[in-house]
Amino acid sequence: MNINKLLEKNSGIRLDIGCGGNKQHGFVGMDVRDLPGVDIVHDVTMFPWPLPDESVLTAIASHLLEHIPPFQADPKLLGLIRLLIDKGLISPTEVMEYVGIYNTGPMFIAFMDEAWRVLKVGGEFAIAVPHGRSDGFLQDPSHCNAINEARWAYFDPFVLANPADPNTQGLLWSIYKPKPWRIKHLTWSPDANIEVVLVKRSLDEVAL
């Protein structure tokens, strides 16, 4: 699919991230697997995604984020990449093509920052994941990112870490200072799923 032509026609797309073979109607599907309905074949943990800044109106990710590694990249691997570049054995262009942007931050935060980058300000990101304490999370051997309802406070700079204490506003967000979101909707069951809708905030809303 020619994404640029689609963007020119519609002034933005609706993106189904990790759609697999079940892309939602009216959405552009992105998945690492070249399945029927997948429009963009790309590993979503490789940054940047092949989409321009603020090109997405709405994004969804259903039962994907529990597969995104939450940890930081191996510093030895990052050191090896720098060594190979310094010795002229690989070029920065080749690193971008095969590895993407490499950084020392947690992968999950980098994923959320990338979703923020491609969304327009005010665009919504709807997410469904199994609760990190549920059997649905524990049963799948490929699940590596246990998420609970408190996770999202790390991404909204205006959420109270302690609802009873106004002095805790943005306390969790300030630890890592990822790109800012607003929690519009959040429901969960420890025995089942978490559903959350995040809205992209402008950087002007927060003092980074």
C-alpha cells in the first residue's frame, strides 16, 4: 500500500497496530507477519515505524502490548553496534534498516512514544490487554509484559498517583517522563482484561 497517497487522500489514517489476520474494517493494518489484510509489514518494536509524524487519526491495539518487551535493550548489544559503526564495518544507515533506532530506555516506553509520534494531537489510542494477574496473561508463553490498571498513570502527567493526595499529580509520570497522554477511559478486571483509551496530549500541555 502506498501510505503517502492514502494520507494525501484522507488527511490521516486509522491504524490497527499488530492486526494479525483480523484487521478492523476501515483501518490500515500493521503487523510483522505478511498476512491477508496487513498493509504495512513491520516489526512494531523496530523504530521508527514507516509512517510520518501525526499521520494517524485513531489507533487501536488489541492483545498486542502484553507481547512488547518491557525491559531495556542489552547495553552490551548497544556497545557492539557502536563498535561496529566506529570501525566502519556497518553504517548508521544499515543499523537503521536492520535494527532501527537503538536506545537505552525501556522498550515499552519507546513503543508508547512511537504511537504518540504518529498520532495527531487529540487522536485516540484504544488498547485491550489481558490483566497481568489473569490466567489469560499467564497462559501464553509469549506474554512478557504484565500490565495492571496502574500502569497508565506513568503516561499521564496529570493523574494522581494517590487519588487522596493532590500533591501526587504526575508523580509516576515524572519518573520516566514519556510522551504525554490523557487517560480518557479505563476499565479492568484482575480476572480478565484491561481496556484503556488514551488521548495524545500536546507537548505544550506539560513542562518536560
